[in-house]
Amino acid sequence: MKKTYFFLLALASVFAVACQGEQDKGFKLSGIKEFYKAAPEGVRTRWVSAENPNATKGKGGTTNKGAKGDAYILLGPGEKAVIFDQKGAGIITKMWVASSIQWKSPADRRKMKIEMFWDDAKKPAVSVPFTDFFGIGHGMVRKFESELFAMPEGKSFNSFIPMPYRKAGRIEVTNDTDDQLMFYYKIDFLEVPRHDDNVMYFHAYWNRDLKTDLGEDYEILPRVSGRGRYLGTNIGVLGDSIYKGTWFGEGEVKVFLDGDKDLPTLVGTGTEDYIGSGWGQGEYANMVQGSLVSDKGKDIYAFYRYHTKDPVYFHKDCRVTIQQMGNARKPKLMAIRKAGGEFKVLWSYVGKDGKQASKRYLDMKNPPKLEDDNFPVAPTTFYRRDDVSATAYFYLDKPQSELPGLPDMEVRTANLSERGVK
């Protein structure tokens, strides 16, 4: 009996090692940082560009006798171009684009979109206005560098996000402007024998709410089901002019994980806090957090946060929101009310009251009214309504999700010119 037991135990160990060995046959992207190591068997470097659109071995630069005959493609009005179309297992490691869309208005830039499909899925995993995909909202371009994106001089578009696929990868760009566009591009990728079972697919989701509902959190990422990782977001806010002169960013980011309903598991402390700053936000660009536009005169803001060093994993589902809250004192709030502005006061901080400084009005049975003499003339947080848009980046264990598609052109482009977005 003992011999049989030990035989079965040894057999199980051999099977486990064999399975682990099979699992280890998948390509490990982490290996590319070990510069001194040779490529694993079957891993090949390829570039796709207009000079070699199919990444065919030994077939790059075939026109004009190799003298830069096809450095770009031309996209006519309403035209779609497939800029990446590969079969088999692989992983995109970098994307670079320079396009005459750069010289268009932010509204026109929002008329160009990028879509990505994995493993021949019918629905795109990525469907985002082109420039918004590359790390900054409002159809803007700025000089910056982060861990995931870069615009080195504010006139090119770079992505460093790893994008694996098992059977096929396809990327399309569509020009819905009224003009022909020059489009230079290069997509770096690796052909690999296979991926491990736990390798997930890259997704990106964009939406915009032209005027958020009072007291309702804006959804950066609506609930998505499956196993995955929330990678982060870039957010754009156009503050409603009725609140001009007040602070827009008191809202907390909330992440609902694995069945969370009314209350989240992860919750921050404020908008600028989420992007690593505090006591308001100016303009800065760090690798995982930044505020690329903070125009208090026009109430235009664009900022980002990427969870590359502090992963946000989910096993069943995930939803990400941000509250729409501002801060002002009583006289300013009274003026907003007189002008017809909508808001709801939430709490005040009265420093002279020591440990009782925080006045949480929603927890009070009979909270003071704004017009009451006993309402404090102190910093007061309130719900407000603004124009908010965001691109959410995440990985998922399937090549397509149940999320809504890209909003129509009117939603994408509304009010950008009128608000002076540049």
C-alpha cells in the first residue's frame, strides 16, 4: 500500500512539473529587459510600416529603389486603413504615429478613431478617438512622457503598452474629417510561438458625458465582467462656466471589484490626490501620474493615472467611477445659486472647531441651509455638473467585452471649439 502511495505521489509531482514546464513555454515579455539574453526559440522581431505593411521578411522598402518611397499613407475623408494585420501569436511592444491630424483642431482630431481587434473578434477591444487614446483628453496634443505614452515634442504619438494576441491582431484607423491626411506609422511587435494561459488582452474604452447628473458619479469604466487588470485612465474635464472661480476636483475615484454593488472596495480621497498631487493641481508629467492641462481661467483640465506599479486586479468584474465635486465658500455658492447654478452642499471644514472641524451635512438630521446665518463661511464641498470624458485602459481574459461602442461624432466633438480647447 505504501509503495502504491509513494508511486502515485511521485507521478503527481512529475505531472505537476510537466504542466509547469508546458506553462513556461509561453513567451515572457519581462525577458526583453534582460539585454544580454538571446531571443527564445521561435521569437522574431518585426516592424509594420507603410514601407513594409505586412512585416514580410526581406521585403521592406521596395519602392523608389529603397529610397523612402512609401514612408506614409494618405487617408482620404471617410477612409479607413488597416495599419496592422497579423496572424498567429504575437505581442505589440510599441506604436509610433506622426500625422497631419496634428495640425487640425481638437474637434477635428476627435473625428479620427483607432480600433483594435484581437483573435478575429467581431467587436473591437479598443475603440477610441485617435489622440485621446495616446494619453491626453479633449483631442489635445502636448509635450509629455509617461510610462505608457509619449508626445516628445507634442507632434507625434507613442504607445508602449504591451498588446498580446494568440491567433490574430488587427488595428484600423478611420479619418472622418473633411480633409486628406498624411499618416506615418510604425508598429513594433514580436512573433512568438505561444502565450501562457494567464496572458490577457488589452482593451481601451472612451466615453463622454456632456453634463453629468447632479450627485451621480461619472463612470470612467462601466462594469466589465471577467478576469483582468485595470491599468488606469486619462480624464478630461471642461468645467461648467457657472462654477467659474471654484475648485473642481474634490471627487474621489472609486473602484468596485468582484461583486461590489453600492459601495466600492477601493476608494481614494480626491481628484488631485488620485494623480499624486495635493491641495489642488498644477501642470506636471510623471511616469505614472500627471496633469498635462490645468487651465483655471478656462476651466479646462486633462490628467492621468496609471496603475503600473500598484496593480488593480479583478477576478469577476470591475467598475471605476469618479465623483463630480467642487469646493467654494458660502458667498461664492450664494452667487452661483443666484445665477441659476445647480449644486448640493456636502460638508464644510471649520478649522476653529478643532476635532469637530468636519461638518458632514448628509449625516445630519437637520443640517443648516446655505442661506442660514449659522452656515459656516468656510471651505465647502458640493456636488456639481461638468463635461467629463475619459479613456480607460485595462486587460481582460477575453478579446472582446460587453461595453458600449464609441459615442457618435456629435458627442465626441461638441463644444470643444466654443470652450477654446487648443
